[in-house]
Amino acid sequence: MKHSILFSLTILFVLASCSKDNNNNQQDNIANFNSQICANVTGATALYWDYAHGLPTGLTQIPTLSNPGQQFIHSQYPGLGFTMPQGYSATEITIPQVQALGVNVLRDDSNVLWRYMPSLSLPGNVGVNDIIALEINTMFQTLGFNGTPTVLCTTTQTGSIGGGFQNTFGARLIRFGNFTALVWVNTLFEPSLGVTFASLSVSFAPTNEFDTVVMQTFLPISFQLLIINDEVRDSDADGYPDSIDNFPFDPTRH
């Protein structure tokens, strides 16, 4: 974590020395950004949608916080640590029964949420769309919305990884009431255990602020998680760093 903070400070120093022209060029690129996989959105919203799918964004500078606030470190998973913007608070998610680890980062007015769960285990073969629906319905209840959302972008991609495990990624970009939200879920079904391992993220903000919040909050927090010291990297979030974990991608073994 110390390495991450030091590296982040180095990045901030480098960015501070960038020319105004470079900053203006990036702002223009973001404003004119078109998604590779969804024609219904442009700008930072489209960039965030592509970023969630691991696609190139064309960013020339790492998004950083302009108003750093408190730091959050998960008590059971130190690799999940970052600095929040001022005016936000974090609530740790720990549910031992389903091996759930994560965090909710909420703006003080409750109108902006960044929710991330890198680890969740569910019995049976649970469909990715079922988890997405649960997260969306929970979000609607939280915001008091009971209408029909507008689906701007949607993807469901199924494949397999080593050993023939079924891997499915699903995402939705929706507008409802005065809000815009991006929800993505990644699942891996392990047939011998009869367990679905999942990770997920939910981001919502008022529609008229969404682009700004993407660049000032969602992406800066997310990019901090990409800078992880290998000494504390724990890919399957089972509490055992990869360096001493014989099965770094299986949370049931170490």
C-alpha cells in the first residue's frame, strides 16, 4: 500500500508538470469520445462504458482526484484501498457466509455511489443477469424509483477459461428518473464445487453530473486499484497474498 501511495504521488508530480495543451487535448478527446460497442452514448459516459469492458479509452493521463479526502482500506483485504474525494464516505462490505468483500463509497448527499465487490461466492450456477437484476432493483429501492428505466447499453458475454470453467460478463448502462447508472457483473461457475464466484460494480450519479463524476470520482478511485504492490496482491481475495497462495485464483484453496 505504501508503494501504491508513493507511486500515486509520483504520478501526480508528473501530471502536474504536463502542459496546458496536453490537458486541453485530453479534455477534447473525452468530450468527443465514441464507444466501440454502444452508439447511444458519447463523451465520458461512453468512455466509462468501454473502460468497464477493458477496451482502450485513449486517455493520455491517469485520472486523479482534484480534492483528496479520507483514505479507505478494507480490514480483511488491504489490497482494496484508495483515497476518496472530499464529501464522500466509505462503508466496508464483509459477509462471511458468501465470502463477500467490498465497499460502498457514497457522496454525502446520497446521490452518488461507487460500489465495488471483488469477491462474492454464491451456491449453484447463478446467472449473471440475475445478479445484475438484484443490484439494479436494490439501487431503485435506495433511490425510490419504481418506474421503467431506459437501457442505453447492454452486453452479455460468455466464454470459458482454463479447465473449462464457464465465465460470463454482463453490463448495463441505464437512465432512470434523474439518474444514470452503470452496473457490471463478472461470474465464474466452478462445477465441481457447485459455486458461482462473482465480482461486481455499481456506479450511479445524477444524469446532469454523470460525466463529471466519472472523471472526478469513479475513474480516479478505480485507477488507484490498478496500482497494487505485488507483496499484497491477492487475486482471489481469500486473505492470502499471491506470493504465498498455491491457488491464487481459487478463494476456496490456498
